[in-house]
Amino acid sequence: MTAAHVRRGSAARAKARKPSKVAVPKKIAKRLPVNQARANKIAALVFGAFVLAIGAVVLVALDIPAKAERAAGTAVGEAGFKVSGYQIVGLNHMNRALVDAVVADELRRAAATAGSDKAPQALVDVAQIRERLLGYGWVKDARVSRRLPDSLVIDIIERTPAALWQNQGQLALIDTEGVVLDRVPVDKMPDLPLLIGPGANAQEQQLSRIIASIPTLKPQLASATWVGSRRWDLSFQSGENVLLPEGEVQAAEALAHFAKHDRSEGLLGRGILQFDLRNWPRTRHMTVRLPRAPGEPIAPPSAPPPPQEG
């Protein structure tokens, strides 16, 4: 056998070798509930996932995705897609300066990231603008969209004022869900129901349901005080107070009883101070508190002593 023949044989054997694969040792494979081939496939998948995870960690550590995003955004901006203005839609009550400040902050950040005087469209985080706007009480929802090539559209859906809430000496506008919309100066109070007391704002919907079935009383209502986090005292424009019992159903029934007598007997506007219905669910009675005349003593005078016989 010549040397050339030996070299050819060695080359053939080298060609016959297969590339190395991830394999599970036979001793371990025998203990597994799968055969050797299946175990090798699972091991290969696990190893591949491990390599991908290491690669992802390296990419994040080197900030490669963020750098690529910034580079792509800058390139889009250089192509002419830079924000030069924006439009605000749906703003009726909220202070526009608050919206302007949120948008301006994001545009400055995007411009600084790109190292340019204007923010590239691709680097403006519209989701962040929306999230910050939702932090304001007036904003029920917001949509922020890009209008190519160079502007944004901010569409605001405002909450509707439903009542005034007085708590700890401060007035605030609230909606039907009790969300505080804005502070209100005393000299600029709108013509809305006034709710008084801690937690009264969260009970606005309950109060609305209580008086919903008695539309004649609602226009005469001056304020409603949430007492002890459990019941309402109603104050009417003519000066009377109506004390309702605990529980929404019980309060609605008691107020309906009062409204029935007011229609037939004209209870409001007669100078009566108070109508107490707190015990209505148990007694079915209403206690009335009348005013005293000027100078009238709180207790009736005692009877004069009998004359002494001399």
C-alpha cells in the first residue's frame, strides 16, 4: 500500500465524519422517560435557548437595541419626518397649558435623544404623552397619534362635571364617578349640587339614585352632607334639613314619604327647621323640629308656687 493510497483513505474517513451534536450521555439517557434520540433533541433545544438568552443579555448590556432604535429614529428625522407642531382636539374646560407642558416635555426629550433641534417622529413616545395626560382629573381618555410628516394630534375626552364637593374647607368639581376634576374658588361656584363631608364625592352616584325618583325635590336641593360615612342629610334652599336613614333603599323610601307629604301639605317653605327620618325603617314616623319664637325659653316655665295661707 503506497503513501498516496493511505492519504486517500484518511481523506475519505475525514469526509465521513459528521458534525458534532449536543448529546445526552447514555447513562443519563437510560434514566429518562424518553429514548436517546428524543433526549438529544431536547438537550439541543435547551442549549440553543441558553445561547439565545446569553446573546440577548449581551445585546441589552451593550445597549445595542436602544442604539439601533435611536439611529433609525434619527435617520427618519433627517428624511424630513420631524415634529414641527401639534393639534389639540376636545379641550373645553381643562387648562390648555397643562397639555402643552406634557407635549413639550416629550418633544424636548426626543430632540435631545436624536441630538437635533426638532424631535424625529419615530422617537416621540406617544404612549408616554397619553399616560401623563390621564393623570389629570379632567381627562377621561386621550388618544395621541402621528400625522405625517411633521405633526401630532392630541384628542382629549373630558369628564363632565356633576357636582361640587366641599371637604376640609376646599371646593372641587367632581364627575358622576366622584373623580376630582379641579379646584373651584368660592366666588366662582357653578350651579351644581353641593356635596359636603369626607368621602361624599365617592357617594355621588348613590345620592343621584336616591333622588332620581323624586324630580320635584332635586331643583330645590341646596346641599347634601355625607354623615359618618353611612347616611345623608339634605338641606333645601328654603332652609329645611331632611335627615335620611342609613342604606340606599331605606333612604329612598323615606325621601319618597317626605315628598308625598310635601306635595299634599306643603312642608317646604313653612319655616320648619328639620324633618328627622333616621328611624323611618323601624318606626315609619317622621319627627319634626319647629323653630322657637324670639325670646322663647328652651324649657316651659315652671308653675308658680301655690299661695301661702296667712
